[in-house]
Amino acid sequence: MGEAAKALRPISLEEYLDREAQAQTKHELVEGFLHAMAGASRDHALLVTNLALVLGPLARRRGCRLFVADMKLKVGERTVYYPDLMVVCAPPPANPYYEEEPCLVVEVLSPTTEAIDRREKLWRYLSLPSLQGYILVHTQERRVELYRREGEQILYQATTEGELPLPCLEGNLPLAEAYAGVDLEAP
């Protein structure tokens, strides 16, 4: 016999934060519904580490905070994500379990999350007035993409070599440092 059907209902931000504080697995909240997060590959984790090593000193010099993977980003009353990296220069919000005003968000792409990062998260992140840049970092090839706010426009830039400008940090992301030690030939 099958399991009895359960009625699904959206949960509030407060319920989500309470559940997440007790959870063994991290979840993102999308329009009130929980979505469990999968673990990352070695290359994904190495890219995040390399990016943190580059972004950290730049953020500190500007008086900003860099968060890696475990800080939530509230993008709506019923939607909360865990970006791979996030730079926040605004004062902290009252709630110590999430941020709301990043100036830069970075997602390292994986085959299972790339579509969400490119559509759902792109749209939601760019709707944040504080956001100056959204960066996508590929794991299957050496390629970094930047969506950058300039006035009312969103500009797109991609590169496979050299450096990429970092909005809000007054610096650049050298691709050689971002991809140091990453084996792009591995399956």
C-alpha cells in the first residue's frame, strides 16, 4: 500500500527560520515551500574557496561583509536562498539569520542547479535594489558571467580569460585565481 497523501501548504518566513534552525539539511524557501539542498562537488567547493580568497580582502577593505554558503538571503516575504557567496555593504538587518541587501551575489553553477541559477535566481536577485552584480561561475568550463546593474540597465558580460570587474568591490576577479587547482577535465 502507498503512503497516505499529505496536503502541502506554504509556510511563513518565521516557520521556515524555526525549522531551518533545527534541520539537519539546509533548505531554501521558494514561495513558501521548502527545497532541500544537495551537497557540492569537489570542484564546486574549490571554486567557492578560491572566490572567497579573492573577494574577502576586497570586501574587508571596503568595510563590507563576505558570506560563504551558510548565510541566508531573503529576497521576498516567502523566498530565501543560500547563495554560494554574497557581499553585503549595508548595515545588518534586525534578524541575525539572513541578509537582505547584498551588493554582489555569486553562484557556482552545477548541472543540477544551473537552470534555477539562470532563471529563477537571476530574476529574484536582480529585483533587489541593492544588488550591483550577479556572477555565475561555471564548473564544466573556465567561464565566468556577470550581470551588472548600471543605472536602470542590466549589462551582461562573459569571459574565459583575464579578469572580470567586481561591482561594489572596486576590484577585479582574476580567472586564474578563481580556477586555481580546479580540474576541468574531470568527469
